[in-house]
Amino acid sequence: MDYLDVDVAYFLGLLVARGTITEEGGVKRITIEFPFRNLYVEGINKSFVQKDQIILSLQDTIRRISELTDAHISQNTTENSVFLTIETLKNTMFWRNVKTLMQGKTSYYEFSVPREIYKAHDNIKVEFMRGYADVAGYARASNRDQRGRHRLYLDILNANWHLPIQLCHLLQDYLGVPTMTITYGHPNLRDPQGKDYKSGNHNAWAREHQYKTYCEYFLKIGFYMKHKQEILEELADYNIKNFGNLKPVFCSPPKSIKGKKKRFRHPEVQSNKLPKEIRGKQYRSYWQICADLGCPRYQRFLEKQKKLG
């Protein structure tokens, strides 16, 4: 554990969120993408041009990475992303440690939360989550719920089905951040009445998964990206003033499922894009998917039931 400090933990968060590891022709390369779908990110009164703010904040990120490795670091900007590329010809200790912590996996399509993160001190866990959020976390006024309470989203690539549960486990069970919901890129959740399917858009459901919590709960994690932090604080302050009397509710499956309306039996539940554990099953709530994918909280419920039985 000596090689896992706050800087390494932060870097691992960046990597798990949108990173790739490659080795070709003797060149060892790590690339991290910082995406921005919209030109602006907006809070209640604040608004920022995302690309400009990401580039500004990345100067500190580059400095931190430079102190970890003597590799060459370059920056490239496209229409919707900023990329950091770390290259070296040396088989450095940093390179070997990263490969070990990632368990031989090479892409955010398959990365997991490193096991060492769960075992580390809370400051290490926070740094990991802050790295993840700097890349794939979003606080914006448009994320509010039906009551007007503002939410924080963490995006996870659709192909990586187990990562949402791992992030939820780390946030809820180790850092005390309540989970509101996880919106999976699943046919039953993204296209519950089959409107997209019936219109011929059969794969519209296969979008990114989104972990959701309320902004005030995420303050204990926060961002190093300055514009994201300012928006988070503004929205959290609004929530505290308008919803501060509400007690935090942690996800504890199994939970009741609202609504008795008959749902469309979506043919795409047979898709090969779904993991084997949930393929072919129809779902009415996110926690049912979590349960079948190994949610630790649901596993504890099952163990308790066995003891009672």
C-alpha cells in the first residue's frame, strides 16, 4: 500500500472514469479523456464555457501527474473533449503499479474500482472519487428532480455494468454519500413503454449509466475542476436552503416498486449488450438490476434472511 497515496488515488479515479492503457512498439501510453457534451455548463446564476475551464484546471492535474512519473505529457483538444496523453519508453515503477492496480485491464470499458481503494484511508477514497468526478461527474441546474432539488450525476460507460455498483458501494458504505438512484442504460429503464423500439430505434436504450445523488451530499467529495466545484456549491446551497429538513435516505434493497401499470415487455432484454446475469430478464426498478449484479447491500439482506430462516 506504500505506492497508493492521494496523488495516485486521484490519478486512478481519472483513469477508471475515461482512461485507456496501451503498449505498442515499445511506447507505453495512458490516455485520459475529459468530455464535454455541451458548450456551457449552467447552475442557477453561474455559467461557464466548459472547454476553457477544463483546460485551465488541467494545469494542476498535469503538475500532479508529472510528480508521479517522468513520462512525457501532452494535451489535445477536439470538438467535444480534451485529452491528456502520458507516454514513456521506460518500464517505470509507476507504469508497473498502474497495471497491477488495474488488474491487467486496459480500458474504462472494463475498469473496476481497485480493491486497494476500499482498503485505504478515507482520504484516499475521496481522492479516487474526486478524480472520477473531475472526468465524469456533472452538477448542473438541468439535473434537478421533479421537486426542483438539484442532483449530481456520475456517468459510466454502458459496457461497464458492474462499475455503477462499485461506485455506489464506495460512496454509500465507506464515505456516507446516499444514493438516490442509478439510471441504467437498460431497455426497461431507458425505454419502459417501448416507444423507441416501436419507432425502429432498437438500440436507443444502450446509453451511459448514471449514478445520481443530491448535490449537498456530494460536497464531502467535491471537484478539483474549479467550474464544476462552483456549480456544485451553488446548487448544494440551494438544496440546503429549500430541502435541508429532509433526512438523508440511503438505498437499502429490496425496496417497494411504485405503480401497478403494466409495462411493455421489451424484446431488447435479450440483447448481447447486456451481461449474462441480467440478460433475458424484465425489470421494474434499478435496484433489481443491482441485486442481480451483486449489490453488497442486497447480499447483506439475503444473508440476514438466511439467518432468520
